[in-house]
Amino acid sequence: MSTTAGSPTSQATSGTADGIVYQEQIVTRLGVRRILAVSRIVIGFTFLWAFIDKLFGLGFATPSERAWINGGTPAQGFIGGIEGPFADFFQLFANPFGDVLFMAGLLGIGVAVMAGAGLKIAAVTGTLLMLFMYLAELPPVLGGTNPIVDSHWHEALLLIIAAATLSGDTWGVGKIWARIVGNGWLR
């Protein structure tokens, strides 16, 4: 197996071991890989923090009386305030199942991205979650800074970049995970 270390961002040669094709580094410059790893950890912590704050009501976005462990309804509270064109669609999730689905998504995405394993699934599900949250807030608030692109887009793109660049291989368990699951969708 050989890599193309001279190119800052290139598809490296794939090799086989135990009959499984493993993809080597996509980004070969160490400094860039570290920047991608830090970005992955930061966006993963963003999702994990949202889970922790909604679970315990730490007083940042969720007051303690609305914490999930105190009987709060994290998804239902958000869904109850939706007034845009997709309000009826999102009412499907205004129930305890929606709360569990939302909280499991935040936890799963946060842990997977921070660990660097399962980045493809985390990127797809996280991007879908960000798309739903973007659609739930349509039309954009007048007087905002940008009526089209907001933080939901940034968060989704960071998830996609983390998965596409195999950033979990640096300061994460991505390489170990790849040996276990291969280089398919579970990667």
C-alpha cells in the first residue's frame, strides 16, 4: 500500500487486508488532519452538549424545570412553537416518541462524531436533523443576518466534511472502527 503524501488533499491508494478494502488517508497533511479532527470534536460536542443541557436542564438553553429528567419534553417544546409552512408535518413528532427520537439523535450524533466512528451515519442523520430544524423555522425571521444560510447549514456541512475526510482517523477511533466494520456505511 502506498499513499500520496505529496498532495495536500488526495485520494490515497486503497489496500486489502483480510479480504476487506480499507481506504487510507484522504487528507495527508498532518496539520490539516488535526484541524479537521478539532472541527469534528467541536461539532460533535455541540450535539452532545445539546443532549446534556436538555437532559439535565443546565440553564443554558433549557431551564432545570424543563429538563427531560424532570418531565420536560425537549422536542415537543420546540415543535409547539412552529408556525411556518411545515407546522402540520412536524406535529407528527409532538409526542413522547418524538422526544426520544430527538434525544437519541442528539446523543448518537454527538458521541459518534466525537469518537470518530460511524461518521457517515452521523453525517446523514445530523444533516437530516439540521434540515428539519431549518424547515421548521421557515420563513426566516425578518431582520436576521442572513435569510437563507444559517447555523443549521454550517453544522450540517461540518458533519459532512468530517465524514468525507475520515477525520475520525486522527484523534479518534476511526481506524480501529474501520477494521471492525470495513469502509461501508457504518464507517
